[in-house]
Amino acid sequence: MANYSISASQITEGKNVFIRGKLGFAVLARLIEGAELVASDQRKTTNGMNPVGKPHTTATIIHAEVQFADPNNPTLEEQFVSERRYDSPKRPETGPNYSIDSKGSTLPVIVIPSPKGDGTYDQDESGQELAQGLDVTLVLRTYKPKNFNNRGLALEQVIVHEEPHYYNAGGIDQAELAARGIVLNDTLRPVQATPASTAPATAPVATEVEDGLSYPAPQPASAPVAAQAPVQAQASATAVAAPVAAAPAPDAVVAAAPAPAPAQQETLEDKLARLEAENASLKDAGSPVGSPVATGPWNGSGPAQQAGITYQG
């Protein structure tokens, strides 16, 4: 377990901490709950991490730096967050990482630059997940859980410092399409392929090969129609039915082979499972938050507090 100079019992509830970086992975537009939560907790346990156990949102940023209100006099809460950044042994180029699983039924507020270009911000009400690589600031709030002495952290807001881009399940960025003159009226959503087990069953028409060419296989003739013809016999007056030769079957029509279904795009749930495992591999297996950075940024080397954020109603 990593050793920290500031413990959760030392910080005060109701304080805000700003930490900025590039978005590595996030689920912010919905809660991780139900079967997805069970699967997520199982993956965490397998990777030596503590399960969350409750519905939550999650975010991971890389090149994470705490935005100190006063770099020369950092608060205990700022030091607490800064110590809990961790380095990735597999991806050292990502610098300090920071992750948070924010429990609760409330989604964090996401604000984006106003299209007016006047430096103000608007609330993002798109309901979409933010794309990786965006320059963001996570606004954390300290709180005291009931029946516990230690304080916790909740993700209150996500401030996007550039034009927002969103996770696209279709795999194509709308901005990239627009650059090629293709403008969509709505957001692309993945189309789930119909499982073969639920598709209507159709009897395929067999084919025979002759001299390298395929021909329809002969189809079974229709049931013969029997014509009753009375036959007089010396020992019996019983009528015997004489079969009538069946008419040749009409030329069979070869059914067109169904086109192969397109490859199913990766769903957000699949991506969560994949990236969560990758995220877990970035952390120290002995600690749920990884190893701390050796030198705290409150020695004066940290960046100055960012300019104020103005929200537009």
C-alpha cells in the first residue's frame, strides 16, 4: 500500500479541488449500475483493486496537474488529491494519471465553451460521452460519508477547455465527416445485428455443379395426381387407380444468398470493459489508486491557478 503524507481523515468536507489534464477515459453521461456494475467490480477485484459496489460515474485523466489556488500555500485537500496521482509503468509518456469513481445517483455537470466565442461557458446537454484526449478540468468536492470518519471525493463538474468532441460508437467523428462535406442531422448510433437464432428460417435452394457452372438442383416433383380408371377383372370387380405421370416441375429459381451482416461496432459497454482493464493495468496492483508521485507539486513547481470560469445561464 502506498504511503501518503495526507490521510482522508485530515481533509475537510465541502472543499473543492481542481485537477486538469487530458481525458483518458470516462463514463459521465450515465451511471455504471446493474449487470454492468457487477461485471466492473469483478474486473476490479481480478486486477487487485477495490470494487466500487454502488452505481457511479468514472473518469481518468493523464498529464494530471492540480490547479492550486495558491501554489505557495496548497491546501490539505489539494495535497491529498495531488498525492493520489500515479504513474503508468507501461505508458510513462502519459505522465501523472488521476482516476476517480464518483458514487451516487447524480451525474456531474459538464460545461463547454460557448459558441459565441466570448470566453464564457455553457452547460453541455447533449447527453453524449466526451471523447478521449480532450483538455478538461475535473472539479472535485470533499464530503463526509455517513457513519465514517474519513472523507471522500465526488466528481461535481467537468470543464472542457476546447471545442467538445464525443465518443462515437460508429467509429467516425462527425467533425471528420463535416470536413468532407458530409453533415449529419443527428448523432450516429450503433445498429445491433439480429441474431441468427431469431431470424426467420428459410430453406436454401441447393445447387449442382457441372463443368464449373452452377445450376439449380432438381426440385421434388409435386405429388402425383391419381386418376381413377375402372378395370374389369374376371375374379373381381374392384376398380384399380392408375397413376398419371406428373408434369415436369417449372424451372426453379435460385434464392439470392443473404448479404453478410456488417461487423458489429464496439458498444460503449464493451469499450468500458476493455478500457477499464487497460486502466487497471496502469495502477499499482497493491493500491486502488496506484503509487504516488515521488515529489509533490506544492513545492512551487506546479502550474498557476487557471483563469476564472464564467458560466452562462
